[in-house]
Amino acid sequence: MDQSDAQPSAVHLKDFEPVPPDILSIFPEGLIRKHMIVPLTMKEGHLIAAVPRTEGIVKPEGLKFFTGCPVDFVLAPIDEIIEFIKTHYAKEAPPPAPAPVAGAPQEPAPAVLPRTDVPPLSEMENPGLSSILLRLLSEAITQRASEIVMDREGETYRMRWRIRGVLVGPHPQKEGGQKECENLIDTVRGMSEPIVVSDMRWLEVKKEIRAPAGRFYTLFSLTETPMTTLLTIKLSPQVEKLFSPSAWGMDPPQAKLLEDFLASQQGLVLFCGTAEDDLTRTIHSCTRKLATSERHVLAVESEIEEGISGVPQFVSHGDAALFSKLLQTAFEHGPDVLVVSPLVGKDDIVFCLQKAARGPLVLGRSFARDTADALIQILNMGIEPYLLSSTLLGVVAQRKLRLNCPHCQDKESVTRERAKEIGIPAEIQPPYFYRGQGCDRCQGTGYDRETEIFEVLELTDDLKNAFVHGLNIETLRTTLRNKGIRTLRQIANHKAISGQTSLAEVVRVTPK
């Protein structure tokens, strides 16, 4: 460890209690136990961490991979550090499942079976829906499925559920099951008049479902041809997301940047992520925070996924021309804050940048993979760099990362070269990585829950100057890493190092 001539100051850990949860989770538990290093607090942009000695401790430069900021050491008694670890961290990690024997036949991951003990949703609270459909929706909500997929080939139906991003099934059909599937298709057919194109029939219906677990937004899509039938039912819980960046998963510097963005009276803040990343609820949570009695807040959206209490929403229902017209109309009402979802067309982006330069504050939604991708997409449209650099305050990227099931996770063999390709330097690679194998507890998915990870980029002067000279996405990502920005890939790698998720999930979710 590189140290200055001055010895680190000595402290007692009780003086730092309580330690916030977001500080406690900065380092992987394995690193904490191995090096006897514990994070304590943030001070002037530096993380303060306690160690029992200065010799043999991992270098602060290596720790910056986890923190995204400089690390300063203080000395604490070894017995206090041991007691701190016992108090604040799990005493023992869940034991991994036994490793499979080479060459032995492997049991297939169990399919998720529809439960028969789940009472159907109330017909009184959900009028117009058949008992078969209400029971199916009840089962899916109980299993926390986000999607039901039913298709037909010939005369045979199969049903699968998407749980934590994994399609599981098909469900074995009980006696009379095929008839129930036909009745279910008939129920959806009766919900709306289909659109007929040649020999294809298609319909889409949106409904709000009331269940004991709360309200759910559902989207029914049915497509039929003479040979095939495909029904997809998407379920989204309608729970207001409280504004708490640290509880979402942001570290203190990220949360501070977001707060600063939202405190601005003019400019554009761009949020980016996919439809599955819970990004809409994050934007709506920020909107509700801003929608006070002193502010005039409006929203223009292509589709309405959920309401925003106290905020008028103009919805174009997928009509691009109408969306642009609603955008112009909304600005004419002189809002203090305008939410635009999505903000993807060149003309709409230029219009919002021009308006936001003089006020109001605009919260836009993009479908980019990360902050670098969002910036490059805009620049590649031919939008003038000066317009972007003078108005864009920052970019917030959000992704949803699945975490390993602790009951079936097992060691995964990964070469050091492969881990290095993914972005984990050799000096901080753990002896093993882990991956869920699939069990009854996780419905065969290998994952037991999800967490949100964020990348927050402030448009600083050096970045603005870089736009003028031209950038490609690889150069921009390198620039961000050199600036110390904690990227989505680095945060996901941190969770893989600590055994929370698999490297396969890291690669699936985050761009390199």
C-alpha cells in the first residue's frame, strides 16, 4: 500500500456509529473479512475506511474500483474491527449446492407449476373477466410472474411464465386443461374488436386488475393466423415508488448528482434504460417529488403505464405526430417541469433542448443502454454539439440486475482471462464466481430477487469540449472510466465479485 510519511490517524469505531447501509455495502464482504478493512463514512468526497495496520492492506487505488472515489485509511483496534464485522455483516454465507459430478446425469430445472390453492381474484372488483382468467392472473401474481405466454401449434396449447426475466414452463396440462386454454382465448377475443390484415387477426387490450397484493396494469395481446395462436399477458404492479435514491441503489455521489439535477430550474435531464428496468417508475418518483404546490408540472407520454398523482398527463397512444403536437402544446402552458417519455425523435429532442435552455426543467426518457450510448445516439442524429452541451445537465442510466438464488448457487469456473475481458482486473478477482443452478425456491430460474443499478453522468466542461471535437462510443466510455465515473459494468462486476450475481448476468445487463 502506498502511504505518505504521515501515519494514518487512530480512531475508535464507536465514534462512527451508526454507519449508513449504503456505506456498509460498498465493499464485498469477502474483501472485508480477508483484509480486515471496514468502510465508515464519506468525507469531502473521500471514503474513510478503518484498518488494524498499514502493512499488507490492499492499495487504495484498487479499492477505488468499488467506491468510485478516493479511499483514506484510519487505524482502529483489531478487536473493534472484528466486533464491527460480526455486528454489521452476515455471520455466514448460505452454503452453496454440491458441485455436479462430471458425467453424471443432471436433473432438469423444475418447471413452475400453476398453483391450485390460490383463490381467484374478486369478480366484483374485476367485472367483465371470466373466472378462468381471474384464476390464471391470481396464480401469476402469486408466483410474481411479469408475463404469461400462451401459444398454439396445431391443436395443442402450451403456457409459460416469465419470472425474473426467465421464461419457465411449459406447464403440464391437467385433464381439461386444453379446453380451459380455448376458453381463455375466447375470453380475450371478446374484450375488443380485432384488427384484420389478410389472414391475421390482432387485438390489444389494456386493463387495470385489482388484487389483494394491490393494483396491476395488464396488457393483453392476441395474434391469430390459421396455423398459430399467440397470447401474451404482461403484468405490472402499480405501486408508487417513493423518492429515495439510496434505497433504490444509488451510492452517495450518484444520489447527490440526481438531487442537484432535480434542483435546477432549466435544462434537460435524460433517463435511459429498457422497458424492463423499472425506469418509468423512477422518472415518475422524481416527478412526484417536484410536483409541489409551487410548481406547475406536466407530462407528455406515448403510452400511460401509470398515473402520476397531481400531474396532468397528455397521452398520444403511440401516434408520433400527435406526440409532437402534444409536446408543443404542453410547452405553451408554461410548465416549470415537463416530463417527456420517450424523447427519441430528432425534431422532438431539438425542440426540447431549445425550450429547456431558457426553462423549464425537462425530464426525458431514452432507450439507450448506458449514459455513453445515450449521448452518442443524440450526437449521431446530427444535433449540434453546442446545443446539447449548453442545455443537457446530465444522464441517469438504470438497469435491473438479477441476484443469485442463495439456495442453489454453486461455484462457476471462469478463467482469469475471461474475467479480465469482462472488466475485472486480475488483482481483485476472487477465487470463485457463483451462479444459481435453479431450484424449487427460485422456481427454476437460478435467481431469487432483483436489484437496481445506476450510472449517473454530469455534463462537465471537459466532456462538453470533447463533444465539439467528435467522439465515438468506445472513446467516450474510456473517457468516463478515466474520470472515475462508476459505470454500470463496474457496479455489476462488484456484485459478481461478492457472489451476489453471475458473470453471465453482468454481460447480459451491462455494456462493456
